[in-house]
Amino acid sequence: MNTKSDVTDILIQLLRTRSVSGHTEDAMRIIEERFKELGLETQLTRKGSLLATLQGKINDGIVLSAHMDTLGGMISGIEERSGKIILRSIGSYTMSSIEGEYCRIETFSGKLFSATVLFDNTSVHAYGMEEASAQRKKNNMYLRLDEEVSSGEDVRKLGISVGNYVHFDPRPILTESGYVKSRHLDDKAGVAILLKAAEELVSGKTVPARTLHFLITGYEEVGHGAAGFLPGGLVEFIAVDMGVAGPGRESSEDKVTICAADSTGPFNYLLTKNLIEVARDESIPYAVDTFPHYGSDAAAALKAGLDVRHGLIGPGVDSSHAMERTHVKALRATIDLIIAYVSNDK
């Protein structure tokens, strides 16, 4: 595999790889292979996180973390009389954001079945406008399986059961104007950014000021991604996740966001200021923002007892936890900030 590629090439490959929270094995193999081909030492933790290490001038370590896991679903019930498949959400999203979404059910034997997420009374012709316009809730949504089934027994004969994962179709597109739109940019964009940053550090023979530990986690969307094994000697933990772009926010799809605080409270003030200074000094387009409805792997690591300075950066992403969008400018700005920051001897 040739790892020297554009960040969008890496990102599109990751977006097309199934990796719902707790089931990221295939994606981790792809990422591990890329890190290994760059000459980095890699380690898979028992929990399923991936660590890749690039030796710095001193052993004091910085974690650069991104999460590979995405939103998705799991079958929580199969109605006997109708064969209707009930969906349990993995991660937080509104039911309206997945209505009409194509998806695939993965059986425990690895077989994939296509389906569609639907509202109970979708058809205006069958139920009328008022009923078809009702609020979408977890208890009135289901999966329409693209197989000839009419009972729970029919569904189970296919090998489908409660506990099977449901993967939403990400539909990734890179537009001519430089936008990447897809489900799951949160946080596959962050993973692609770390892979590209590592590639550029290695190809440029840049020795970072401190040893870098690239951490890719698989349970961030359910709250405990970075809580677990981490190497010793760490002084900083920088999560590379999305910046929340939208009305009332400072974040933008063409800039890197430096997050000053999220739902768990403020990030380390000195680290945040240092990131801002580097972005300003290097003329990297950036925004500073706070996110009241947002958590990250940095917070999960601190809650687990890690004693480090913590921060968060990432590309601005619009319509988070739905059909997301960012721009290649934001991807590039985030890569540039990482490289500039870890190369700084101050």
C-alpha cells in the first residue's frame, strides 16, 4: 500500500469502512497498516484502541487522539407477527436525522442485509398528511428489510437476531468546490488528519520536540473511548475531533477550531493559549470556540485519572451527527497546526 496520498483519499477510504462504536476491527487494521508502513511502532490495546508512536527529541509524550468509531445502531427487537425490526441507537442522534437512510444489518456470521430506516406511518397516501407528519421517536421507527419476510420467524431464518449491528450508508462525496460531505466525518476526518500529519512528519524527516503517541479509539461515541491503557511519561493529551460549525458558533468549515471548553468544562488554559499562538504565528486559519453539548476523548482520559494538560482541536464540521460537511481547507489547517505545534521546541 502506498501511504503517500491526499488526506481526502485517506478520508474517503475510512468513510467507506464500517466502524460503529464497539465494532471497529476492520478499520483499525487499515489504520495500523498505514502507521506501520511509515515506520511507527504500533500496539493494539485489549480494549481495541490503537497506539502508534513516533519518537521525539525527548521522551515526554504527547497523545494526539482521534476516534474511529461512529454512530450506528443495533437490533433490539424483532416483532413476531409482522417481522418488524426495532432499532436501538448507538451514540446520540435524532430519529429524524436517519429517516429514510439506507443501511446494512450485519449478522453474527458476517452476512450483510440491506434495509431502510422508516417511520411507522410514512406514507401520506396510506395514513394521511397529519399522521405522516407526526414526530419521529425511537418507538415509532423501524427497519424495513429488503427481503421477502412477513414474520419474526422469517427474519430469524436469515440469521438476523437481536444484537446485530446496523451500519448507516455514509454516502461520502468530495465536491469540485472542495467540500467533503458524508456521515461520520465525526471523527474519521480526525483520523485521516492524524495519518496525514504522521506521513508528513516522517517524509519530511521532522523529529518532533516530544515523543508523539497517535491514539485511535473505538468507543468515543458511547463515552469511554480513551479511558484505558495509555503509555507512561505523558504531559499533554490533544484530542483531534470536529469543531461544531453552525449558527451561533465561531467554528467554520474552512478553519481549524481550537476548543476552549466543552460540556465537561474548560480545557487546559496554557495549552489552549499555546495552540492559539502557534496558529497565529504560522498564519493558520483558526477559530476559538466552546461547545456546551459536546464531550471528547480528552475528557474521558482525564476522568479515568490521567494527569496531563488537555486540549481539543479539529476541522469545522457542519450538521454534526447528521449529514455532515467540512472543507479541505479545514482539514489542511488542522494538519498544519498539528505539525507546527509538535515541531515547536518552546
